[in-house]
Amino acid sequence: MKTYDFKGNVITNNYSLSDYFSTIYTKMFIGLIITALVSYLLPLMLPGVFVAIVHNYKIVAILSLFVEMGLIFYIGKSMKDSNKNMAPWFYLYSFVNGITFSVILAFSNPVTVAVTFLITSVMFGTLAFIGRTTKKDLSGIGKFAIATLLGLIIATLVNIFLHNTVLDYIITYLGVIVFSALIAYDNQKIQKGFARVNQDNYNNITTWHALDLYLDFINLFLYILRILGKNK
């Protein structure tokens, strides 16, 4: 079929838009499943390792952060190289994230976790639908959300030392707003970028977008979990 890039040049690919989104969401869900399985099974199958992680959680979290940032950088850098398959690296990222998640979920109320997952799933699905169907250009909202996200990261780092309860509440609720906006924006961005996809870059671009949406879902989940945990 014929599609056109942003300059109006004809590009030929063999995929429909629905196939494109299906591939992205399949990879995203696989990543989420890997994270969920690791976080659930680690305390059960390797209790000694889990205890060691809990006792050294700050070190583990910092190491995991560096590994995850390195993987994101590598996937992004290698995205245009059709000779490399980036999907296994995304799944490795999901695995590493599951290790840090194991501690968070182990010390959370199971009912709260279940309710949080349900709320996050409904919000994600609704916002993804809005992003794909709205005629309004969400670029401005996306840029604002990304800029606000950088501020959130800085505020979170500062509050590690301040331990300010009010600031923590602001960060948490603002985090929900930011990632809600990013879910809609990213889905629209993915749809708009479909015309530039071809057989050579299809696999890695869908992996990159799967990682993008995975991060949106995970972060929205964590912020909602913090809200519900505070209101227990």
C-alpha cells in the first residue's frame, strides 16, 4: 500500500496502521508481563536474593537505574540499525525493572495493587483512544508534559533530602497529570509517524514505541499506587 511521509514522498510498506499498533501493544504487554512475573516470582522462588535486595535496596535501585538508562540509550541509539533486533533489549529492561518492582509490590497492599492496576488500565485505554481519535494536535500538550516531567524529576531528587510532605503530594498528583497527557500524546505521535515506517525500520521502531508506552503505563501506575497508598 502507498503511504506518504511528512514531505509528501511516497513510501511503500506492507503493514496497516492497525497492524502497526497491534505490534507495538503486543511488545508493550510482553514487557509488562515480564515485569509483573519477575516482581511476583522473585520473592517466592529466590527469597534469599529478595532479602538481600531489600537490605540493599538503595544500592540496587541506583544500579538498576543506571542499567535501565543505559538500555534506553542503547535502544534509542540503535533504533535505526536494521541489522540489530532491539526487542530483546527492551525485554531485558522489563526484567531489570521487575527486580526493583518486586520490593515496591511486596510492601504494598495486594488489594491496593489490584485496584491501582485496574484504574491504570482503564485510564491508559481511555487516553490512548483519545490520542488516536482526536482531531486536535496534542504536540503542545506533549511538549508541556515533557518539560513538566523534567521539573518533576528535579523536584523528586530535591525532596529526597527535604522529606517535605506537601511537595510529595504535589509531585504525586502532578505525576498522574503528566503521564496521562503523555499517554494521549504518545499515541497520537505514533499514529502520525506511521507514514515514515518501512520494512527495514519496522521492528525497531515498534520496539521503541512499545518502550515509550510501557514507561507511560508503569509511571502512571506508580503515581496512582502512591496516591492510594497514602489514602489507606
